Amino acid sequence: MRTPRWVPLLYLGPAVAVMAVACLYPVLSALQLGFYDWSMGTPWSDAKWQGLDAFSRALQDPAVWRSLRTTLLFASVSVAAEMMLGTALALALEGKVRGMAFFRTLFILPMMIAPIAVGLTWRYLFDAQFGLLNALIGTLGFAPLGWLANENLAFVAIVIADIWQWTPFVFIMMIAALANVDSAVIEAARVDGANWWQSTFLVKLPMVANVIAITLLMRTIDAFRVLEVIYVLTFGGPGDSTEILSLHIYKTAFVSQRLGSAAAISVLLLVVVAVLSWFALKLSNPLKEEKRP
């Protein structure tokens, strides 16, 4: 007996409705705010209609495009490194390794720490005078580095902090995916003469390609939304070398008190993330069911 079509709607309908309201209301509010010139602390009745001026200014503002380029570079470098490191750790610890439970617990600890605490921790580690990293560099006979005072080194610093915090997420996703790979397929590949590299990269990883695609998509979206660690670590400096788009939105809203412009930029960021998400899903198509003959 087939389940009536209304049964899934009955069970999923309320949850979908709540999620739709929770997700759509902030987006619609930001979209509405983008059409007004309003400062925090003033009544909404004082807001002035400005139409599409805020969106037009955002598209023509060099600071917005500079922040977007920084965001793209940050997301590309950090996510690529996290995917490689997380996958390598998962492959190394998927088998029987002495102390495997300890290592798995150790690797996921950074992800459990609050972002503000992560930013403060790495700020002290990168400190030019008292930081641990410069102390280690000094023992090797090199001069200390001004990690957070140099544009290139500051960008490297925020990438290192992000990799340290979020590589465990990739590790968890990949270790769970690899645990579900049918061992009989791997054994058949080895019987056919495949070595470790061939059975890993030609058999095992392709079998978890959907999980890899979803993990890549989730980490890319998170990289576009990161704020707290960079806020504490560099506040976008020196200059604007580490000012990613989410931090630029924060400064526009709460430092410059231009909430309408900040809302317009946030809507543009939403569009960029939506396009990237669509492209990644279209490319990997992880949610599509295989057609049965």
C-alpha cells in the first residue's frame, strides 16, 4: 500500500513553514532596509526613502569590490587547505591506529571553541613582542615578524586561524563518509592490482564525491560569513588588507551608521553566495537520485 501524498506534507509542512519564515523574514527586512536611509538610534519614521541608490552605490564603491576580492581570495585559500588537510587526516585515521580515539577528539576541539576566543588566542600567538610564534622564530635565529602589522602577513594570519578552527569540520564529514564505504569494493580493487594511491583516489574518494561536494559548499558559504575571528584578530587591517565583505558590512552599519547601505551590501553578498551555491550544486548534483533502469 502506497503512502498518500499528503502524509509527507503533514509531517514536513510545519517545519518547512517555520524554517521559511525564519529564513525569509531577515532577508526581506534587509531588502526593505536597503531602500531607506536610516541610522540606528533614530525612529523609523525619520527614515528617508532612497530607492535603489544604496544598491547603485554599493556596486560602484571600490571598497565593496576590494572587500569582495579579499573574501574570494580568503575563501579560496582557506577552504582549499581545509579540504586537503581534513581529507588527509580522515584517510590517516580511518583505519586501526593506536590512540585513534584520542586523536579524533583532539582534532575536533578547535571547532568547539567560540570564534571570539579563537581570535583572541591567535592574536596573542601572533603578537610581535610576546607571541609564541615569534619566540619560536627567535630560537631559530631569525628576526621576529610583525604578523598583524604587515598586509601580507596579516592575511596569512587570518587564513591560518581559519584553517586551524575549521579543518576539524572537514575531518568529521570525511571520516563519517569513509566509514560508510563498502570495504568489499576496496578489497576487489586491491585484488585487481590497485595500490593504496589507486584504491584511494580512483575508488574510495569518488565513492564519497557527494559528501566532498557538500562539505566544500558548506565551508565556502561559511568562509563568506566569517566575522568574529577577523574582527578580533585584525579588524580588517592593516589598512583594509584583511577586510572581508562581512566585516565591511559591519563597519558600514555600526561604525559609519549607514544601515541602508549595509543592508544593500548584505543583499548583494546573499546573491553572491546563492550563485556560488547554485553553481556548486549544479556541478556536483549531490542531491539528485540516480535514475533506476
